[in-house]
Amino acid sequence: MRMLARRLLLPGLTTLALTATGCSSTPHAGAADAAAPATLAPAGDATSQQLDVAAAPQGTPTPAAVARAGAKGRTEQSSFKVASYDQASGRAVIAKAPQGPAPGKSTTPSASAKPSGSASASASPPADKPVAVGDVIASAPAPGAPNGLLAKVTEVVGKTDRGTEVKTASTTLAAVLNDDKADGKVPVDPSSVTVEPLMKGVTFSWAKTGGVKFGPEGAKLPLGNLRLDVNAAVDTAPDAPASAGASVSGFVQLAPQVEFSYDGSGGSGPRGAFLGMSGDWSSQWKLQGRAAASTGAPKRIPFAKLHSAPVIQVGPVPVVVNLDMTCYVQVEADGRVTLDVQQDVKGDFKVGGTYALGKGWTPVSRSNVKSTPVTATVTASGKVKGALGAEASVGLYGAVGVSADFAPYLRGEADAKASASSDGKTSLSGSWALYGGFDLSGNLHLQLSLFGTPLFERKIPLGALNREWALASGHAER
């Protein structure tokens, strides 16, 4: 009976693979918004400024921004930098910064920007007077503060040979953005991303503006994209023959960007805010062999960790965004099937949190995914689900604000039944099905209160977003 089942399943699954490939010209998409950013009515505050949001200039030190105590609305680009910071004690040393191009000024003036009438505008003159108690400092990454520093001066300790030593306490963005507004998207420079391979066979490539490229695939990538390629063996089921050795190969390609907005025009804290990550996604991956897996417990195989801490300039204020991502392959199977699955996926994603006064924080999650040619073969009865996905987080100044798990997947089923009677008659039936889809889940974290919004007591789930579509199926009987 085992031979009969095999004779039925192999031709049937070959047909399944051909059918799936034949369906490749038809895109399958899924999209949903858990919540759209809230639209707020104008507050009519004449002191509010529209600040540009752009990547901080590269190649020159980014001066700190200072909001002077007792001078609401007068955040200014300073002539200082954070020379050192001790997280345990909260002590910082403030020193003179080298002068460079004024950050915060977009190369293309914003059509909605108002004339620079307050010191919170990006053209504010450098501040030469020393910091004082009550001043708020916003700094790009500095020694001892790799994720930047946003802090309020609580005591001026005194002069040292390195600068002025101060004691600080944590504060919020509302203290430096005040009643201004900002809204923009900033692409992540792929050359700023650091990669930690978690298994052998992982390579990293990127391409950026100016024709600069890195890695074996850099010459093929669109500008602004980064790519991870993996080609590695994975654990094989203990009872699998040598010919069923398991391996994974393929790539994931991203063009991530940070989305940031703030509306302080109400005058007493933010009326609205948004923090999130979005971007284009494409991947191609192949899983072969009899991978080890436990019933009911998907096996996740991480193959690389990525980290970036881009500095975005919100007017005169350097805002440090921390991005982390772990790319993985996940296998969910009964451990009995030997498989050969391949999947091509293209699409985009957006995750984040939006705040509106009176409504609090609301999750935002969206994805549009299209699957292109797929193949799958299974040599015995069983079920298998394979995904190439990423766990990601985005936050400010080292604090996680949003975490998400995005996993495009391929799921297949095969089932065969055989029977025989004493008169020599036999019967055999089988069915097959193949599905594509994606899962998107995550949480908003209480650190989003760093905007100056009320603290919430627990994580707010993004809400599980799942889309699945049939690729091919078949049934045979004899």
C-alpha cells in the first residue's frame, strides 16, 4: 500500500507544481488597515511652525538642540554637543561642537512651511550661552549614548577639562517640539545598517544614492535597497535518510523607511503623533529535504540580525530612531514529509502607532503582498508550512515603541488513503492543496509615551492580520 500511495502522490504533486506555476501570472493580494492615522482639525495656533523632516546631514557632526527653560517655543540649534554620558548616574558632559551646515533644512523647501518667525524654526541661530537647570537637550548618538540622548538638565555640576558637567533626567519630545508640527518619511540609508549573521552562508548587499554599492548583489539592487542572501543546511528530522538532508536558500530584499509625525498645536501636549516603519519587501526562498519539526510547535530558524540607528532631523531637533530586525525561516511540519517548496513574494508593509488627543494610541498595520511562481512537491502524506519572515522593532532614543512580525508563507497539504480486500481488489485516493499567504502581528509599547502622550498600562496588540489564498489543489481516485 505504501508503494501504491507513492505512485498516486508523486504524479499528483507534479501536477500540483505545474498548476501552481501556471497560476503565477495572477497576483494574489491582501490588504487591511487596523487603523488609519487620525485627521485632526486645525487648532488655529499662530505660534505653531511646520518643521521639515529629513535625514540628518552626513559627514559633519550633528549639533544638539536645546529648549531653554522658561522660553516655551524657543528650541534652537545649539553650538554644543554631548561629549560623554553615563547612563547609570544620568551625568553628561556638554562641550563646544564643531560648526557645520545647519541641519533641519530640507534641500527642497516645504510648501507648507511658514516663515521662520520663531526660534524653533530650523534656521535658528546657534546658542552660545551655557546650559542651565531646566534646559532640555536633544542629541544625536554620543559616547555613552549610542541611541542618542533626550534629557532635562537638573543640576549644573561645574566646569571640567572636557566641558560642562550636568546631571540630567529623562523627558519627552513634547519638551523640544513644543507646539510645532512635523510630518515626513525618511528612507533608511542601507549603508548604515549593521548585520550579524546567525548561521553560515549569509551574505549582505546594498545600493545607495550616488552609485555606491556593496556586496555581491549590490550591482543588481535598486537604489536604497538592502538584501540578505542565505544558503545553509538546517536540522534534518532524526529518522530521515541521508538523501533527505534539509537546506534553505534564497534572499530577502528591503527598502525600509521611517515615518514620523507630531502635532503640538494644541499648546498643552501633543494633539497627534505617529511613529512607524514601512517599505517595499521582496523575497525568494526554497526549502528542501525533511526538516526537523515538532507537532504543534513551529521551528523558527533565525539567520541574521540587522540594526540601524538613523538620525532624522525634525527642524533643529535630532531625533534618533532605533530599528532592529531579525530575519528567519520558519518550518511547521509533522516531521514525516520530505518536501521541496519554493516561493517568490513581492509587496509592501506598514506598521506603527498613531495618537489622537482624546482617543489615545491606536495600532496601524497594513500589507499588500503578491505571490509569483511557486512550486511544491511532497513525497508522503503530511502537512507543511514554510515562511521567510522578519521580527522588527522601531523606537526612539533606544526605547522600543512598535514591534512587528511579518511572515509571508507557503502552506501545503497532501493526503493519501489506500485499502485492499481478500479478493485482490484495491482502492487508492488522494488530495492535495497549496496555499500562499502572510501573517502580520505585533504590539505598541508604553515607550511611545516618550512623545509626551499619556502612559498606557500595557502593550496594545497591533491585531493579527492574516491573508491566505488558494494557489492550486487536486484530487485523484483509482
